[in-house]
Amino acid sequence: MKIQFLCLWMAVVAGVAMCFGQTSSTTPGNVPADEQAIIDLEKAVTEAYKNKKADVFRKYLAKNYVGINADGTTKRTSEVTEMQNTDLRNYSFTDMKVVFPKAGVAVVTYKTTVESSAAGQDTSGTYNAASVWTKRWGNWVLISHAFIKSQ
């Protein structure tokens, strides 16, 4: 398990480096269809989280999903449970970049500004985010998401 987690994060780090190393940014009108599909998935999973649609949110998460934030790691079940204690009022995405390090794997990086609270504490701010999506049985599922507050 540790080796799989290490390999996953090596892929994320490599993907993040590739995303931030891109010299040109795409505009909304010329985003390739495969990249737009991943961006749309990222937005859909966030909307499901915001609207506390547990069944919809859960269907996007792989069974072996791992979430990473400043407090550590979470699994699929705890991510769905934590959603119920979170009030995501508003959010926006900027600088979205998608790379496909290999067939069936997508890494998306972006900045997000949120107005939110969790367990009664204000968690609003700007965050750096990275997600790893993989195609399983013809469907894209989220296998990992990192969400770290900017300093």
C-alpha cells in the first residue's frame, strides 16, 4: 500500500510540474475536448460536494480514493462524511491545467477561492488543488485530490 501511495504521489508531482511548466494557457474557447471533459468532471464533483449530494459525490470517487489536505489523508468514506459537516457557499476555479501522463490517467491542477466553513470554523480562502483521475471500465473516477491552503 505504501508503495502504491508513493507511486501515486510521484505521478501527481510529475503531473503538477508538467502543468505549471506549460508556456501557454488555453482560453475557454480552445480547450481540447479531452481536457474539457476532465475540467467538467472536476466542476461536477465540486458541485455535488457543495450541494451535499452524497450519492452523486460518491459515484465520482474511486473505491481506493485518497484525499490530501493540511490535516493529513482521508479515504472515500470519511470524505463523504466530512462533506456533511462542510458548508461550501461559493467557489471559483482559476489556472486550470490538465495533462495526461499516460492513457487513461489525467492530472488537473488549479487554484480555487472558496467561501466555506467546516465544523463551525471558517475555512474560506485560496487553495492550490490537484486531482488525479483514472478511467476504469469506461468511466473517469477520482483516485486522489490534494487541497492545500495558499500562504
